[in-house]
Amino acid sequence: MEREPDVVRVLIVDDHPVVREGLRGMLEADPRVNVAGEAASGDEAVVRARELVPDVVLMDLRMPGGDGVSATTRILAEHPRTRVVVLTTYETDRDIVRAVEAGAAGYLLKDTSRTDLLNAITAAVRGETVLSPSVAAKLVTRMRAPAAESLTPRERQVLSLVATGLTNAEIGRRLYISETTVKTHLLRIFGKLGVSDRTAAVTTAMARGLLDG
């Protein structure tokens, strides 16, 4: 465990000014925390983190001008001792896994209480992982579920085109393969995902983070 600083320097990253203002007021009411700066996008967060080298970055996920996951990766590459705590309204499996894989020390929802948020910030500085209860439950469920067999790059291509609404024949023309080959790929995808139709394959793959969407 690392020694907790007397005052934790925090960088707030969110594209909504009212959210940043609310967080600043909430955090600066506690003598343990100093809001060192703010950023309105992922790209700006990287620049501000480089300038300020904060102890903790409170990171929104979905923002114009660079999302929170890519910003987290870039910040931690430059400042591995900085702790990034995601603070978002989104709690999909894909968002959670991407953030954790990027190195986030925590994942909290924006309905987190002031006390829990402050406790999470100080815990993150100590090197602990902090998760909202619903997020923790999702991760536990995901870990307990049998691992799905990975989709091949070609299967991802086929399923991505299915998601756009193309027919098997149209997918075949797009990928320069026969319609029969498309059907074969889909049958393999259905088997790997444990589904029986195209719609379920797309929604299941998205929920498991196997497709962008």
C-alpha cells in the first residue's frame, strides 16, 4: 500500500460544465481534497494530466474529443502513479471491461453519494480498487459465466455487417464470398454465442464486448 497524501489533488474530466462545477463544489468542501483542474474531453484530460500530474483523475467515459477509455490509457502510460476513477452514467459490461482493461482503479456511477465518492478517491490513492455495488455485481457475474469462444476476425466482419441490416447475399458480395459461406459463418457464430438467430447474435455479441456498437 502506498502512503496517502495529506491532500489529494484531483483532475475532474467531464464534458458538461454543470457536472464539473457540481463535483468541484462537492469535493472542495472536504479538506482532504484539492481540485487541481478540469478538462472537458479526453484529449484535454491528457494535456491537463501532463501539466498537473494529479493523484486522481475523475474520468467521464463518453465525451466528444476523445473518450475516457483512450484518455485513461494515455494518461497512465505517462503517469503510472496517477489513479483514474471512472465516474459515469453508463454501466454496460462493455464499458466496464474496457475501462478496467485500460487500467482504471475504479468505476463509479454518477448517483454515487458524496461520502462514497470521497472514500473512493482516498481508497484509490492507497492503491485499492473501488467499484459501485452494481458494477461489482456485473463483474462477478461475468467472471462466473462460462467464457464464450472468441469470434474470428472474419466472423466479426460478418456479424458487424449483419448488425447494419445487410442480407446474407449482400454480405457475401461485400466480402467477396459466397452466400453459403456467409451462412456457414453465421452458424458458427450462433454456436459460439449460444443463440439461434441473427438479432440475438448481434445483441449478445455487443453485450459481451465482441462488437462495437
